[in-house]
Amino acid sequence: MLLSMVLACRDPYEPKILSSPDAYLVVEGLLNVNGPTSISLSRTNSLDSTGFTKETGAQVLVEGKDNITRPLSPSSAGIYSSPDLNLVVNSEYRLRIHTAGGKEYLSEYVKARQTPAIDSINWKQDDEGVKIFVSTHDSSGNTRYYRWDFDETWEIWSYFTAGWVYIADSNIVRPKLPHEDASVGWKYAFSTDILLGSSASLLADVITSAPIHFINDGDEKLSRRYSILVRQYAIDKAGYGFYELMKKNTESLGTIFDAQPSELKSNIVCVSDPEETVVGYVSAATTAEHRIFISNQELVSWNYKQNCTIWKVPNNPDSIKVYFGQGGLLPWDAEYSTAAGLVAVYVSSFGKCVDVTRRGASLIRPSYW
């Protein structure tokens, strides 16, 4: 009884959100030695806001100890790019940023590192899903600290292959032309976690089967065919420490037993105001890439399912408008009247079961597929 009285007397507690007066600059990207470079600039927002504010109108330069300045050009909101900076391995470079607001930011010089090749990408299926691993080594022992990211592509098929198409403007259903086929498509995603590996505590500079991704059993990604492109970067010890701390701050919080947030030590400073916090770490390296494919036929009992109910829609303008124009169904087959030889009903289902674009897929086949 006493416990119920105590619980009933509890008042909700809504702590005030502490807002910072400053929007900190966030610098993301790598000075790529052997390919295109893209640097993302944005600003942090308060806790009661969503997302980041893109930093537009900035001047971004890569400066080398070779006394050559290489500009990055704006390619989209907050993104500054170059197709090739012509950097040299073991030379030193830094990033200089002039914002539209008149502030100047400068990174420390970093050595352009040679990233070793990826030895292999392997995967293993268990009852929970598929785990993907990366292995690599540096026989010279000069790397020790590694970072990875990846892109995913997967092919999907519609549950029903449609021979008919609904034309909304004229509220009619007609046979589908070959170029209108939407039964096969491709979807894309990219890594969001911070993926790190280190051989610093080992005698040899070897990384064996480091886990980089997991796909839950029954996920759409492995319903037909899947590909992952893994990129590997050599980073220095300070950069590894920065990303490791960021990983702990962003991925390991949620209970009172988790490690508390720690201040990130960036290698970028605000020249205009040295006390200003800057988030990010500039590094320079070559990029090593490796792609693998996984077919659904290689898996055991992949439990991917779609809920695709069948409706039979009478072939009249009112029914067509209600079910196709307003109800979101799509026709995929037809049944004919035996007497007149005309379409009596259109066999239909949910749009996502008939047209893969309704599931966010592109109909353009990737060049590497």
C-alpha cells in the first residue's frame, strides 16, 4: 500500500536543456592521396534541434610543406571537393578553412600515409544473421592503426511481375511496355558506425577477421544478391585515439554504467579564436578498396518474407480509380470474361509488391553488377 502511494505521488521531472551559445564547426573527411577528396563542413545545433547546419560559402585549401596550395571547390551544400589533389606519400599537408562568417581554421600538418591492401573480406552466417569481417596486414609494420567504412548495394525483386500498368492521368490500365518493367531494382546504403582496428599490441602488424558489419536474418538486403565495398585507411596513433573516443561517446552511452562522455581532442584549431571548440580530425592517406558479393543461394534458410495480399479489381472506371488511383494498389495480371474475351478483373496487390521503386529502389543497374 505504501509503495503504491509513493508511486502515485511521483511528479514528472523535465530537466532544462543546457544550450551552448556557439555552433561548433564539424570537419569530416580525408585528404585522399590516390583519388578524389571530399571534406564536409557543418555546424552543431542545440540538443532540442535536429541534424547539422551545412557550412556553405567557405574557402577550403590544402597546404603542403612543398609550398603548393590546392583548393577544394564546393560541390554541394557543405561539401568541398577535388578530383585529385596530387598528394605524395610521406609528405605533410594541412587543411585551412576560411568561413563566410570571417573565421579561419587550421589543422596541424599530417603525414600522407600509405594504406596497405585489404587481404580479404569474409562472412559467416549463424542463426541471427550474417557477420562480415575484414582482414589486412602491413609487412613493413608501419601502419598499426586502421579505419574502415563501406558502401552497400543489394538487388531486390518484386513479389509479383507486372504485365499491366495503371495510368493515373487517364485512369486506365493497359499492358506494360518492356521499358516500363519495375520488377528488379537496386538499393544503396553506407556505413554509419566508426570502424577501427589496431595491431599496436601485437608483434606483427596483422588484423584478422575484424567485424565491420552485421545483417539480421531475414533482412531484405540478402533476399537476392548483395554487395559490400569496403574502404580502408591508415591513420596515425592520435587519429586512432580521436576516433576511438568519438566511438565511445556516440555508441556506448545509454545507461549509468556506460563510460561518461569525454572531450574530443581535434587536430584543428580556430585561428581567430583559439579557445573555440572544433570537432573533427584531419588525416591523409591512400585508400584501399575491396568488394565482395553474396548471393541468396549461398545462404541457408534466409527468412525474408513479404506480406502481399491479392485483390481482384473489377474492370470499370470507378473501381480502377478507387483501388489504383486512391488505394495504392497496382495491377499485375488480368482475368478475362470467357464470353466476351474482355478483361473482367485486374489481379492486383500492394504497390510495394508489384513495383520495386515503391520500396525505394532504383531501376538503373550498377556498372559493377
